[in-house]
Amino acid sequence: MPTHRAPRERTVKRGRASWPSLVLFTALAFAAAAVGALAAADSGRVYQSLDRPVWAPPSWLFGPVWTVLYALIGLSAWLVWRARGARARAELGLWGVQLLLNAAWTPLFFGARQYGLAFADICLLLAAAGATAVAFHRVRPVAGYLLAPYLLWTAFAAALNLSIWLAQT
């Protein structure tokens, strides 16, 4: 007895056409970094002047760490887009929200020196990035896992932000 099978859904777009989208998603992730860099050009000096805990990393470490993290953030979104295309609207919407919160943190912390507002922002960022990782994992598990280092570093940064804020008050 023949069984009727639904046509298999194509879940991964292949070919060269997907490479420009990888560049686009990665560029969008690095745009969040650029906003922060432009808004707080003197962040290194400000960081050195802060009353930091003994476990605070040296300022030179942030650049290399964030470079890797932004690349992973872009790659994860690209994998989700490749898997679902326009049907990934909700997942990529979350991705966009967490990028906006990410871009807002540096101007709040270093530019405006509003450590309490920056802490509120980074807590929202952590929640949005966590929701993004879960949503991405449901579409393509590796895309969710790629956000794990970002979540860990952001949680560490939140703890550092809180410590600095409390030391300032």
C-alpha cells in the first residue's frame, strides 16, 4: 500500500548566493560595535580611571574578545537565515533587538557614564541574547551554541558593570 509523503522542505540554501548574506549579517553585528566605538572613543581611558574589582580584565582584552564574539553573532544569524529564510522573522527580530541593546550599552556606560542605566541595559541584553540563543537553537542547534560564548561574556560584563556601579555610589 503506497503511503503519501509530504514533500521534504528544503531547509538549507546552498550555493554562492548565500555568501553575500553572511557578509551582511556579520557587518550588521560589527555595526553594533561601531556605534559603541563612535559614541565612546575614550573608553580605554575611562576604563582605566574606574574603580574596578581585582578580577576585572585588562583593557586590551576587550577588543580581541569582542571581535570573535561579533563574528559568532553574525555567523549564528546567517545560519538561521540559511535554514529558514524569510520565515525566520521572529528569530531574526530577537537577534536585532539584542544587537540594539548591545549597541546602546557602550554609549551608556562609557559615553554618558550612566552605570546604573548601563546595568539595566546589559540585563535586558542578556535576556534578549538568551532568548535569541534559544530561538536559534530551535531552528539550527549550532546557531544557538555559537551564541554561548557571547552569553557567558555578557554575563561576566554585567557582573563587572554592577561592581563598577556599586563602587561609584
